[in-house]
Amino acid sequence: MKLSREIKTGIIVLTGIVAFVFGLSYLKSSSLFENSRTLYAVYDHVGGLQPGTQVTINGLNVGNVNSIRFKDNSGKLIVTLSIKSDFEFSKSSTAELYDTGIIGGKGIQINPVLNGERNAQSGDTLVTSTRPGITELVQQKLTPLQLKVEGAVSHADSLLMNVNALLDEPTKMDLQRGISGLSELIISFKSSADKLNNLLEENQDQLDNSLKNVDNITSNFSKLSDSLASAGLASTVANFQTTVNRLNNVLGKIEKGEGSLGKLANDEELYNNLADASRELDLLLQDFRLNPKRYVNVSVFGKKQKEYELPENDPANKQ
């Protein structure tokens, strides 16, 4: 049976259409005969996500991105996901947008929630989240550092301006003079050090002799110490200590009023009696000097001795 040219043309066109559909589904990473669910995710920004991108759960490919379109005039984007039906997860699971590599590229992974809620079905919209990429994280870390560096540079610039304002011409001249004077001082110190070195070199023999003399003095002192030790200095010190102890005992007894010296030192009545006796002896001597007739009677040629009259101002009557 021969086929007409029209039938052959129709078969070829139909075969091309079927091949085109299968090829398009292959490029989109979707199968026409695969049992899958259609889910949706809404993002503010997809960061270059492309249709056909794989969707994974715990690193396993479970679907792909079918299409991306604007939701409404708000600018939000709806991402249509085709997910295989052989893995069930809750409707509250999260569709996370993340970077697939350092050089770029976006992917979607589903963080499944298995809490007994209703499983996700075709037409459901999943909760979305966006994980910051490496570039964004680096930018977040570098931004505060950049602000600090800019602030430090600004402060340094202000400091340099203030320093320039302070360093006017007279101040600069003073600084130059100060630095010049410091250089001269260093040169003077170096000259003094050189002179000191020369002095030490010239008097090296005298210094050696002086050190030897000090050594001899130390040796003589050591010998003197040995001589004093062998001469019984220790026993002399011990005897002196014994004498001091005895003297302390005697002084202690005197302070307590023991013995004759103690009674003399501590008996107030004896002191008063001695004071009174001294005063009376003084009065007696004074009265004897002023009135000798009171104590000595001398008769010349049998003349009767004149009786002694007591003076009005008798010192003995004074208290």
C-alpha cells in the first residue's frame, strides 16, 4: 500500500511536533509522563533565577522551576515549581532561594516541615526565604569596617589639618632649633664618653692598684675579724651582757624601793625631812653669822655680859 504524499507530509510534521515537545520538556528538566505537583513561591527579588533550575530537598533533585512572572504591580515575582509527588511535606515548608556557587547562580531548596499538618498539594503557595550569598555576607561585614576606616581617615585628616595649623613658621623654626640643639647635645655626650674612655685607658694601672688595695683591705678586715674572734670578743660581749643584766636588776630594785638606795629614791618623807634639816641648818648658820652673841659670851675684865636681845626680824621666825 502506497501512502500519498500528503499523508507522508502529515506524519513528518506530527513527528516533528512530538519531538519538539519532548525536546522542550527535556530542556526544562520536566517529563511529560511524570507524576508531579505544581507549587508556587513569591519573592521580592529572584537574583537571576532561571526557568529549568533544579529544586532540591536535602541536596536531592525533586523538581525544577517551570516559570517566573510578575505577580502584580507591586513588583513581586511568582515562581512556579514542579515537584515530584513521591516525597510528601507540609504546606508550611519553606522554599529557600540561595546562591549555588561563588561566581553566581541561584537555586531553590525546600526545607521540609514534617509536623503532621496537611501536605502540600498542587496549587499551594509555599513560605519563602532568601539566604544571603557570599558577596552579600562579605558586604555586610565590610560595610562597618569601611565606615570605621573612613572615620579614621577623616579624623587623621582633621588631625593633620590641626597640626598644620599649629605648626606655623615660628613654631617650625623652634622645632628646627630644638632638633639642632638635641643633635649638639648628643655630640657633646659622645665627646664626654670618648674622654671618659680615654681617662679609663690612661689610668688603667691606677685603677688596678686601687682594686688590689680594696682587696687587701677586705683581706685585712677579715683577718681582724678572725683575731677579734680568737681574742675572746665573744666572751667579752657575753660578760658585758651579764653586767648590763645585773645593772638592770639593781635599777629595778631601786625603782621598786628595795634596799637603801631604793628607800632613799622612793621615800618622800625622808626627802622632806632632809629638806627641812637643810633649811634649819641654813637658818642656824645665818643666825650665827648675824647674832654671834647669842651663841658665844665673852667677859673682858669681869665686866658683866650684856644680855642678848632677840631682834625683831629674826630669820628663825620666818617660815
